[in-house]
Amino acid sequence: MPIDFPVKVLLLSPTPAGLYRGPAETALRYRQGLQRRGHLCELLGGDDGDCRESLAGTLQRFKPDLVHAHDAFRCGLQLLGLRVPWIVSVTGDDVYRDLRDERVGPLVCETLRRAHRVLVPTASCASWIEEAVPDSIGRVDVVPRAAQALPTGGTDLRRSLGIPRNRLLILLPGGLRPIKGQDRAFSLIGRLREHDVDAELVIVGPDQDPAFTAGLIERAEEEPRIRVLPALSRERMGAAYQNADVVLNTSLDEGMSLTILEAGMHGRPVVASDVPGNRELIRHRETGLLFRDEDELASCVLAVSRNRAAAGALGVRMREDFKRRFDADREIDLLLSAYAAA
């Protein structure tokens, strides 16, 4: 049952928010939702939270009833030994990268073992956590992310980059690091060109792995129809989604993709890698398209380019599906149920 009396919640988010946009956006959304329900809530970290005060100082001043960290490795470790009940929201990086890392994996496991509750965005993440950390069984709650469209008042991507309206604009958003697999899309433009499709690929996101990012930029210099851009503001990202003819997700693993949720809420056709987290968001050929390799990626984007009406219908169905399944009020209901269990 959700908590029906006011509680004081301290949310922790990794910084800088632009580098860790998924957990930062979620923490900010939680703060707003909890405050709407009448709960007292402070956010430590992220661009919209307080970064001036230490965790110890905030705990002493605010005296929260519980603490909720977003990202087990970057925020959860500092809660070990905390006497106040504490909760950890697990990110895709925690599940698919950090738990597998010989150096930090044991620390993440210890955090998940000792947290009062562990929050995950999807059932597949829950299964992975319970298999990796059996002590967490019975303390894992699935709280899917709410889906929200971004503001669209930013600069038009086509206008700012000089991309003609008749050229297929393919947008690949997300943090620039190996697990996001942006390098898998580099063969796409050449394959589309073989079918006389005039297309341009725009890769956009924060630099989360300098060596990987440098490799992407170097390869893009060899292909005039591929661009690599740094992270954009929320308004410019919203405008970029509106501009895109198709939005890609090329991840090798995925928790619950923020970019797919955002693209879907903007009604854009989505082509995504066929991995468990994405399969929980997309129904192949009903609300979007899933691919397993570069050949299937090219086939999916070619299908979008050849039948824009059908592709548009996919985007509309995805938007309606996301509105139904990933409602903001339901997200807060599930969050408060997890808090009550802690």
C-alpha cells in the first residue's frame, strides 16, 4: 500500500546531470511527483538539486525519513552503514556494466545486498539483479519510468545544421559510450545510399567515454552525412525529436531507455536493438521496429523511408501505448508502495 501520510525524502542523483541524464531526470521527476502528493522532498546532486552541501550535512539538517539514491555505484555506495532506511534505484549501467566489472562489481553487490529496497525499471532488470545478488530477492520493486515529452522550443535541427527537408533525418540520441553501440550505425548511410535513399545520421549525446567518442568523431569525418554532436539542452532535444524522421537505439544492453520513451512521446518512429529492455517497451511491427544486426537495422530504416505513412502510424501507436502504460501518477503510486515496504 502507498504511504498515505507525509514523509521526508532525500533524493540523491549523480552529477553532472548532463552526463547522467537518465537518473537525473528520474530523480527530478520523483521530487516533483512527491511534492505534488504533499511529501517533503529534497534533491542532492543533479543540475536542479543542491550540490553545495555534503550528504552528512544534509542528513543532519533535513533529517529525512528515508534516503533514495539513483545509481547504485555513483550514489548508493555512500549510504552503506546509514541508520535511516535507504533505497537504491538501479540504472542500466549498474546492471549491465558495473555488476560485471571486477573492480566495482563487488561494491555494487554489497550496496544491493544492504539496501532496504532495490528499485528497477523493468522485469528483466529485476530478474538480472535477483540472479546476480540472491540476497536481494523479496526486496526488488519494479517501478517503470513515466514517459514524458520534452519541450520543443529549441532551435530546429534541420535549420541549424542545414539539412534539407526532403532528406531522411535519422537521430541517434544517448550517452556516447561502448554499451550504447553508436558505432553499429556507421554502415547505415552507405547501405541506404545503395538504395538511392538520401539520408543523414545525427548522433547526439554527452561524452561518457573519451576514447570511444573520439573514435566516433574520427569515423564521422570520413562520411559527410554523419554528424556527432554534444549533449543538447532539453528544449533543443525536444525540437530534435520533432525534426527526426526516425529515432534509433543501438544499445548492446538497455535498462529502460529514456530516449525511446522520449521519442515515443513525440510520436516518432523508433528502430531499436532487440535486447530485453527494449522488448519491454516496443512491440515489433506494432509500435516500433527491432533489429538484431546491422543488416536488419538497414532493412528497418529502409522500410521507414519507403512507407512514411506506416512509419508515422507506428509512432502514433507507440505514443498512445506509452501514455497508457507509463503514466506519471502510477509511477509515484508504485514509488510510494516501495517506500512503505522499506
